[in-house]
Amino acid sequence: MIIKQLVNSTALWDAFNKELDERIAFAHKQLSQRDESLEIYRLQGELRALHSLKLLRDKVNGPRKEAR
């Protein structure tokens, strides 16, 4: 499964998260500059989707177990 390879490869996962962080920062910048409600809602949806992608590793592998 290709998604498992993405979330379990540290190099790929770090690069993916860096890209997500850049896109989140850009969307936040765009959000602060908009005043049309439709565009604001679209950007809020984009941010929600990007943040959910940051949780992909836990969704694929299950939640991390705490060390005891």
C-alpha cells in the first residue's frame, strides 16, 4: 500500500509535512487578506483538509501507544 510507505518512511513523511506546513501558512496568509465570505469559507475548508492530512499517519497506523 503506497500510503503506508508514505507514513512509515521518515524522509517521505517529513517532506510531506513540510509541504503541508507551507500550504497551511500560505492559506493562512490568503485568509487574512480576504473579505468575501465565500472565499473565506473556501480557505477554511482548505485549512481543515490540510490539517486532517497531518493526522494521516495516526489514521493509517492507529494511535501511538505511550511508552510505559
